[in-house]
Amino acid sequence: MSYFNLETLLKFVLPKLLTMTLVSFAIGSVVGAVVGWLATLIWRRTQRGKDLSRSGRWLIKPAIFGSFVGMLLIGMLPIEANPASRIGGPYGGLWFLLMFLILGPLGSISGAILGAILGANLPARIKLPKLMGIVLLVTYLLCASILYVGLAPPAVVISTPPNSGPFPVVAELTGYDSSPKDLALSDNGQQLAIATVRYSEDQVEIWDLPSRRVVHTLQNGPSGSATLRDILASLGFSQDGRELITAAVQQVQVQNLANGEVRLRLDGGEVAYPMADNKLVTLAAVDAWADKPEPYNLKVWDLTSGQLLHTIPANLAPSERVNLPIAVSPDRRLLAFPPTLYNDQIQVWDIPNHKQVSSLVSKNPAGVLSLAFSPDGQQLAIALGQGPPLSIWNWRSEALVKTITNAGRAEQLYWTKQGIFIGSAGEFKVWNPQTGEVLHTLDLQPPSDSSPDSIKLPLGPSALSADCSVLTAYVPRQGIRVWQVGEPAKL
């Protein structure tokens, strides 16, 4: 693992050093000249009757230099090395102004006074230009080091813990200072996309899990310029894994991973589901501030041309639920969803053929939490907010197959050949869909919090590969964990 980040040096450290230099030079020249002139007058009074062959003007130069160095180290460095300096907006500007009003005068005046004192008492054998060069070199090395340490992103480490249990951890990524915004796996589970935000900027890293390295990094524009078309909400891979589809609040972008170029910009938002036959399903891009905002319908797009093909009536307002109850079948042909978040009906659509193929109605309407198709796509698991937590349906016959009453609140739901994974209360439990028994538990809490009375931290974002072989989830205070939960599909 490399501890040196060239991007941090070029993007953060060098621009900040340039800003610090310009500001320090401007303020240091004025403050140093004034302090140096006053120091010269005082020095002349103390030197009455002594040899004044050296002109008093020479105190101005060291005072200016001292004020410049003082501004760098005291007036600017504590501000620019603070991660808060990367946060824009009015509060960030107010913080910068208050810090500058306190530290700026302190650094410039104290540096000028110290420079004048040293200049007045500098031994003749020490050459002033040489001393200034050494001090300047040390100052910039110190500033660059502190800026790098303060602004460098956390060192993300990918490792492989010892295998244990039926679902081995194939990778664990630690070092993230906050929960990612979303996770996505390629269809074969070989690549992992992680959307994070740092200093008000969204960034997507794509890890190649077999080689344990980052293969692509995608970023938004400069901080402060992001709009609702840029702020990421979710992401996903195309079926061939060559493109990444990022969904912002009011725009969906399709990016070519080979060159990072945006190939399509679609008038959708919040979520994006790549489907079979080169189709894409998104939510409508809704202006929530409009007098009469349109409902959050589902839109079906042609991924080749970017043309809007169909609109499926629905109203899935993402502001009302962290995870929308939408499921895609493993072959990416079927999409299941409730028309509204608190509806007792589930619709199943054949997206390539644009037709509704099933409608499931629960006898206990309680709001749908999550949905998941079986690995063969023939059955649908439905998790409700109240009532029977988990029910399994044959969507073709629209018949209820089984109800698992003790499954608990299914905040996240995945179905593999090994069983149904239910994420709730800080852990994943694997249930047998035939018997309704718990087969295994993936405890995601830190070892120190493993006592029965400890508070279970909620799960972060998670994802299952389309071939149902790899599961990933963000574990609070630990990092991103990747499990092998099935055999990879044979291509």
C-alpha cells in the first residue's frame, strides 16, 4: 500500500501553498514595512552615541520577511490545513473569516517583530540572504507536510481476513471516515463501486477485487459548483461492466469507464436500474419546489440512444424512505415495485416488452420495506413494515407460497441459492425459504460491541451482484466487507 497520494499533492497542497504565498506576501509586505520602520526608529534611539554606519533601513527587510513567514505559519497554515477549509457555503466562509481575523494579525505582527529583532542583532558573520533562504526552505517543507497530513484522504486498506463460516469474507476495505453514499457490484461481482463524499465533493472509486487495486476514480466538479444534477444518490454497473451509471437527484449519467467520459445525460433521478435488452429504469427527475410537482414515476430509457421509451405510473418519493422497495430479477428482465410506498399492491413488469405481468395484493397492508427475486426469478420475497415480516409469492400465479413470521424487520433483503439474506438490527441473517429456519448469522458489529446488551448499529449501504455470488455491505466503525455467498455464474 502506498502512503503517498500524488492527487492530494497536486489538487490540494500546491494550490493552497500558492494561495498562502500570495496572501502572506501581500499582508507581510504592508505589516512588515510598518513594523520595520517603527523598529528602525526605536533602534536608532537605543543606539544614540554609537556607530550608526549601518542604515536603519535594513530593519525593514527582515521585518517584511518575518511577517511573511509569520503569516504562512501562524496566519494561514492552521486555516488551510484544517479540513473545514474545504467545505464551501456561507458557514464555511464565516469560519474562514473569523479564523483569519484572529490568526492573521497575530502571525503577521509577531513575525515582523521577531524578524526586526533578529535583523538588529544578527552577527556580521551570518549572511542575511543565506539565512533567509534556509528559513524559507524549512518553512515551505513544514507547510507542505502539514497540509498533506491534514488534507490527505484516509488511507483505505483492502485485506482478506481469515475465512470462517459458510460465507467467507473475500475482502475488507477499512479507512473510510464516514459511511459511503452507495455501493454497487458488477454482474460477476469482480468490481466494486463506492460512492463517497469528502469536503463537499462526490467521488466514486471502482475497485477490482481480485487484484486488490483501484482501477477507476470519478469525481464531480470543484466544490461549490455542484447542483442537483451532480449530487450522487445511487450508482450501478451496466450489464457488460464497461459503463457506470450514476443517479443524482435530478440527472442520471452514463459514464464510459475506459476514458471517464459522460456518454449520456438523462432526465431521471435518484435511482438507476440497468435492465435487459439495453434498457434503463430511473425515477422521474422531479422539481420538489414546483407548485404542483409531478409524481415520482418510473421512466424506461434506451441505453444506446438515451431516448425515453415509456413511463410507468408510480409515486415513489425517495425523500420518504432511505431504500426504495424496488427489485430487479437476476436476468434483469423483471422489475417489481409498489405503485406507492405505502401501498398493499406489488406490480411486476417485464421491462423489455413493456408490460405488466403480475399484480400481488397483500392481505395485511402495512407498507413495503423491501423486495427480492429468487435466483431463478420465479418467486418474489416481500418484506412488510408491520404484520407478517416476510412472505414469499409465486408471481406468475399470484399465489402466496410461504410466510416467515419470525424474520424480523427486513431493512435489506437479498435472495441467493444459499438462502434469503435479511439485514436488520446490525446483522444479516440467512433464512431457509422452504423451512423458515435461520441457517446462519453474519454478525457485523465490532468485537467490543458483541455483548447482548450492546446497541446494534444500523447497516449501511449494501449490494448483491447480479449472479448472486458476492454480497457487500458497509459495517459501521469497521469498513466495507465483501462476502462470497454463492458460486460465480458461468459465462
